[in-house]
Amino acid sequence: MRIHPVLLVLALSAACSRAGAPANGASPQQGRGGSPPATSVGVVVLQEKPIELSSDFISTVRSLNSTEVKPQVDGRITRIFVKSGDTVRAGASLVQLDAEKQAASVRSTESQRASREADVAYWKAQVERLDALLKAGAISRNEFDTAAHNLANAQANLAALDAQVREERVQLQYYRVTAPKAGVVGDLAVRDGDRVTTTTVITTIDDKAGLEAYIQVPVDRATDLRVGLPTQILDADDKPVASNPISFVAPRVDPATQTVLAKAALRESPPFVRIQQFVKIRVIWRSVPGLTIPLTAVTRVNGQYFGFVAEPAGTGFVARQRPLQIGEVLGNDYVVKGGLKPGERLIVSGIQKIADGAPVKPE
């Protein structure tokens, strides 16, 4: 029997279609049993590690060896010898006050010394002369005693004048204000021509060898404060650059701020720290074991945090979405307070390609 060519082509096409179709009518894109193929995802196996519970505060750096410089006399500034930031030795000149009036007083007092010395010389000669006459019986004892008394008065007047000169010379030295100790000159609050008094703060002399960080801790955390608690100085990127323990905790609360003062002696101090500077200090309350997960592994929906874990299913794995209780941020990680356990496989990449229950291939 002869077969029509068109019927032969149709029969061959149907046979080829039946040969290439998967069993059970499954799509060519589906895997075995009709399930979609597993998606490759990145995972980390969760492990507990020490987590530092801490709080950050803004503290003030102060010097244990900071000294205010005030003049000991009133006067007008005629010269300033230093500038802010200079390192000076003890006794170095800082400021000169107008001392012309005091210098004139010293000269005037000294000019009287010649007269007082002449009085002493005169009465000394008189006593020597009268002593010889007294021994010869030419004068009475009363005349000699009067001369001796005048000599004593002249000598006392000369000694008093010398003491006054020394005092005025010392006073003259006060018109040059000097550094009471070695250190770094702080801000100069005066200018040439300013009039200052004994209550005027000219500048400060600070020694960086004795720095402390003053930390005001809210009263609700006061029970956690103790001497020896570790602190960290943070840089502009909130990275620790120095560690120092708390060295002092105030026994009472500041009534104005309702805070407790804690001090940390800065045995370690980065170069950028200066006296009276505000720096960020991290107080580490304690270290506890816990879990942390990358920020990128967490999604947030309507205020609730979620994460995916790869759970075993048969011979493979499926993604399971978990609601999470999230704590503070440490670097690039969240602290996990609930929802995950050590040993679980947390999916950290490829999250945008999966859904709850989807087969995954952990890598």
C-alpha cells in the first residue's frame, strides 16, 4: 500500500515529539519528580563566640597636671613671650607686665641707703670716740649710752631699708609671669595691652603625661560601674584605638545631670587626643557567649526581622525563613537574641533568589 508523503511526515513528527517529552508530562525545565532545581546559596555555620556588651559615651579629656597661670600683681601686658601649644620648661617667661612704676619705687628706696649708711658710720665713730672719753672719765655714762642707742637705731633703720629693697625687688620679679612647671602652653586668653589682675587666668600649663577621660554615666547604669572595667577610645570610624581601665567611680550622683562620674586614666593615648577634647569612649560592661550574623543576611518586613536557614530535606536542603530577635550592631554584624541556634546553616548570599521552602544548594 502506498503512503501519502504528507501523512508520512506528520507521523514522523509525532513520534519525535513523544520520544523527546519527559515522563509524567513534566516540563523540560523541571527536575526529577517535578521539583524546581536547587538554587546555589552561600551559607555560614553558626557558632557561639564572645560578645562584648558595651555602651558608647562622649567623654572629656583632662590633665591631672594642668595648672592655671595667674599674675601675682595687677598690671598692663607689654609683651607675650609664648604662643599656644609651645612646650616650656619650669621658670620660662610667659608674659611681661609694665613694671616701670615698681622699678622706680625700687630705685627710690635704694637711693635712701646712702643716707642710712652715713648715719651708721657717724654714730659708730661717735660711740668709739665717747668710749675713749668715758674710760678717761671726761664724760658721763649717760652720754655714752645715748650715742650707743643712736647707733643701734641707725643700724636698725639700715637693716629695715635693706629688707624693703629686697621685698620691692621680689615684687618687681612678679611683673614677669613665668611657667610654674614644665608642660604645654594652653590657650592664651590675653593680648598685648590688656590689663590683668591677680584673678585673671592668663593661660594653662598642661602635662600630657597625666591624662584622664571624664565619663558621665547615666544613673541607671551606675550599678554596673566598677574600678578596672575596660574602656576603649574610638576614632572617627568608631574603631578602637586605645584601651584603658576605669580608675575611679564617684560615690555620689551629680544632681544636675543625674549621672555618675567615672574616670579612666589614659595610660594608652592616641596622638589625636588633646586636653579638654571630647572623645568617644566605649565602656565594655562584660563579655558573654552569643551569636552574630552578617547584616546582609537579614531582611526586614513590617518591622520584623527575618533570615533564611538551609535545613536538610531528603538528600538535599531547603530554605526556611525564620523570624529573628535582633540586638545591637557590632561592626558589620547583628547580635542575635533569638530565632537561631549554634550549628545551623545561615544563608548569607543569594537570598533574593529564594523563597520559604525552596530547594537550595549550600556553598
